[in-house]
Amino acid sequence: MDFCRTVERLYAALPLRPFRDWLIRIHMDRCPRCQERLLSREEARSLLVRSDQTGDAAALWRRISEEAGRLAPAPKAKGNGGRLAWQWAAVSALAAVVALAGLWLLRETAGPGFDARAIVPADRFEIAYVKVGGEPAQTFVYHPQGTDTVFVWAQKTP
Amino acid sequence: MDEQEIIEGCLGGKAASNRAMVETYGTLVLSVALNVIGNRQDAEDVCQETFLQVFRRLDRYDRERSFKTWLLTIAYRRSLDMLRKKRRFAEFSARARFEPAVVGRPGDADPADPAPLPSKLLEVLSPRERTALCLWANEGYTAKDISEVLACSASTARVYLFNARRKIKALLENDHGLLQNG
């Protein structure tokens, strides 16, 4: 019993992990008295959530599938190669039209006499830097989804 | 479908294999996240992020290692990220002195679903200690297995586990008031 107390005092006195591990291995793991003062596996299980208590895994899949679906390749269509080719052709034609329209717009705005100052700046929040006490500070910007509110939190860099 | 078939299917981008993986390991990942974070909704977010990362990076999985341990390593890291995010926001909201509105997510919560939360006693443990205790008690992991998940040495993992078991036992023996809440 005295030896157990000595080991405990040593454990508390020297917070070095290798030393503590050594004490655990040479004494605490083997000593019945010390083991009684540790939580058993059954006691721990009664406090923790087990995998069979978390509910239905299918519900998890429903939640994940939407995102996972973007990663998975689309299933190959059988016997509709002609229709697929037409779809590709239509999409390609549309992309070409959009690209040509974009080029035409760029050409118009890049012409002589164009006044860059006439462009209204985009409505966006910008912050170049923040100083606290004359020093560059750690800055966090929070923008709650669906609102126009922006929170800026700055604190001294530790 | 066994583990290797599921992995091969996921590598091939098969949705059925992705589903099989979530249905095989989903509750395991969710239980670990729940024990580390202590909040069902955040644990479900962590679970989702974990599987999405697994699907994206499955090609980096080393077949020499246990898949379960690799998966739990990702879940543990995502859980730590979530805790850091929550702590940062808690600090921010404490300083800003405002009450964040609780926004319900319709469809997420089903009153019929079991939504157990870990004991309040676990709050005295650090996230590493909670993870070590959870893996040891629920999964039967040894200190060496735990060290792979926590990315530390086996001796460090042993100390985390020992401290966790000792702290909780001391609280139980002292008939801590938190027991009634647990």
C-alpha cells in the first residue's frame, strides 16, 4: 500500500509522459490495488455512447449521399448513345455562344474612351489589415449565412 | 460485401459501395465523434465530413494498415477541428456579447431517433483522453492502436488512457453531483 502511494506521488510529481508510462507499466498495470482505482471497461462503456446506440446508419447515408453523389460518376446510359451525342452537341453549341457573347462584350468595353471609373464597385466587404495597439492583429471575419451582417473580431496576436 | 470489396467499389466511384461503407462504419464514426464532441448535430457534421474525405482520399489509404483505424484517425481529426471551431466561436460570442439564435434544421431531428449524449462526467477529460477512453472501452483498442489514431507514441496514449480512467473513477467514487445529470 505504501509502495502504491509512493508511485502515485512520483506520478504526480513528474509530469513527464515517458516516466509516467514507465510507472504505469512497471506497477500500476499489474497492481490489483491500483487497478481498483481505475475505471473498468464495463464502467466506461456505461458512460460512453456505443455504435449500436447512435441510430440508423441508413439515415446517415441519406444525409451524406447528396454530397457523395457529386463525387460518384454518373451511371453509364445504355442504348442512348445517339441522344447523349445530341445533348453534348447542344451543350457545346450553347457554351460556344456564351463564349462568343463574352468576347464581344469584352471587346466593346475595352474600346477607346472607356472610363474605368464609371464602373460601380461591387458591394462586398473588404478589410486590408487591422492593428491592435499599433501591432498587426489576428482578425476573424464571420458572415452568418443568409444575412447581410458581418462580424469582425480582432485580437492581439499572442 | 466485405471490407475489401467496399474499398475497391469506392475507389471505382460506385455509389452502392459508398453507401455500403457508410452503413458499415457510419455508426462507429458517429459514436466516436459523439463521445469526443458531446453534441449530436456536430457529431453528424463530423461524420459527414469524415466520409466525404474518405471518398476523396481513399487512394491514399495504405492497405498495410487497418482500414478502421485509418477511418477513425480521420474522424478524430475532424472532431478536433470541430471543437476548435466551436471554441473559437464561443470566445467570439462571449466577447461580442450577443446571443446566437438557435436555428432548427427541419428534417434533421426525428423525435423517434435515439439521440443519446455522453455522460457529463466526460467533460472533465481532454479530447485526447476521451478518444483514448472511447477506443479502449468500445472498440477494445490497445495503447498501440490508440496511438495510431491520436498520432502519438504508444506510451503517450497509455498515459492519456490511464489519466482518463483515473479521473472518471475518482469522480464516481466521490459521488460527484454530475452523476445525476449523466
